[in-house]
Amino acid sequence: MADGSDHLTGHRYLRVQDLRRLRRLVFSARRPVEGLYAGRHGSLQRGRSVEFSDYRPYMPGDEVGDIDWKVYGRSDRLYVKLFEHQSDLTIRILVDGSASMAYSGMGGPARRSLVLRSPRPGESDRKYDTACRIAGAIAFLTISQQDRAGFAIAQRGLAVRQEPGGSYAHLHRMLGAMEQTEPTGEADLPRAIDDLSETAQRRGLLVLISDLLDDRDATMRAISRFTHLRHEVIVFHVLHGDELNLPRVDEARFVDSETGGGVRLNVRDVRRDYTARMRDFLDGWSAVFRSRGMDYRMVNVADPPARALEDYLFRRAATG
């Protein structure tokens, strides 16, 4: 790749096939944003020049009115105009790095009695891996369209924070931080979100990627600080299929990933009550986010992250 992104191909959370798939997508804000750099997003800043600045290829989600039809007539290709009054989009991505995000499925012999635990090295993807692949894809899209992405990990508060940047070298560092972090302990999402909001004064977009196994009221109070600053909020709720629907086994030992405590249960005895509680859990989070105008998307670890993001972005563009 000749655009400076060629050194990204060795990263676990941004694969070559994803780069090719994502290049035709665009990640944009629904509301006007504020920024310091030329970009695609309408700014609320006043008194700045509205002179023509540059062209770039048309991407899904762009305004049809921004297309230069004279250029299309000469080249048979769609290009949009950029103007000096337009501003960059700043996206802050917060990934849950708690121990519960290490879950990747059932361990033990594939018989009627199984243990639900965290994975050993080399086993299937964890919730954390799915979250990081979504985060890496969003950061790649953001930087590829000349906007800025920041990254943070919630682990007993804010364990990792990288301020927004717009270069592929910056994305390389973000991906490295994801790879070097092992999910452990509690997330403490409210404290992490509070700390992140301290440097998020310029209007932009917050992307939260988590299993949301945290206090709902406290988490929403923290998120409200971002919405008070007129940031948009997008939530990707990452869960494993075993959490959504208990495995078809007779008996299992359930282990708390954060305390190590466990209990052995007859799965058939608890399945109905568990299913009802899980439905309430999902409906509760979905309702509280959507009632406040925030985008919410549940992601199953079994779904390819790039495809889940692609589907979300197409739906986002369709609904405006």
C-alpha cells in the first residue's frame, strides 16, 4: 500500500482482508463537529474561509451535493469537494479490558459436563479480541479519511490512554497497545469514562466497546458528561454466544472471571430463568441508550467484527 498504511499488516487486530473490505466505508458524525484540521465534517465555527481546498473520492455516506459533476463528466469518477471551513472528526474509542472480556467459550472435555472459563493461549477468540478488532477497524477508517482517533482501555479505571492522532504511525501505536494488554480485573467503566471526558472538550464522538457487565446507572451518569459536551455516543455490546444462550449441556461449573469463585449447576434447572434475565439485561441497556439518542449495537463474538461494523455503518448511513 502506497499511502503509508503498509506497515499495519502485521497486526493481530487489523488484518489485510479487513483493510481491503473497510476501505470502501466511511465513519462520519451525524451532528456538526469541531476541529482544527481540514476534513469532511461540517463545522460550527464561524468566520472561517469557505474557499475550495481539495478533492477526494466519493464514499458512501457523503452528501450528493458535495460531488463535483464537472470532474465526473471528464473522468467518469465521483469526487467530492473539500472546503477550508470543514473540520476533522475526533473519535475516542474506549475498550473494556476487564477479566470478563477474556471469555472465549467452554473449556474441558466436549461431553455433557463442561466448565465455563477463560481461554488458554491459542484457543478461540475472546470477547476482548472481538472488541479490539472493532476498535482497530474504526481507528483505521477514521485515520484513512483524514480524521483523528484516540484510544483507551478501561481496566480498574482508565489503564491506557492515547490522545487522538491522525497518522498511520499513531494507529500502529494504538494497535500495539491493544496487543500488549491482557484483560484482567474489573473495568470500572464509570471511572474510566469520567477520566476520558476530562480531555474531550472539543465536540466529537465516543465509541464504547464492552460487555457492559458494570453498574448501569453509574455508567450512564458518566456517559452523560460526554453528551453534555454534545458528543455523539456509539456503543458496541460484545457478548459470547454462551452468554446469550446457555450451552446445551446438562451440567456445568460457572466460574467468576474476576473473583475465581465458582458454582456447579444443573443447566436445565436454570436455563429458563437465565434466558429471561439475559433478555432483561439486553433490553435494559438497549432502551437506556436509545432513549438518549445513542446508537447501540449488540455483537456476538461468533460474528466477524469487520462484517458487524460494515452492517452497522450501512444502517447508520441509511437512517441518517
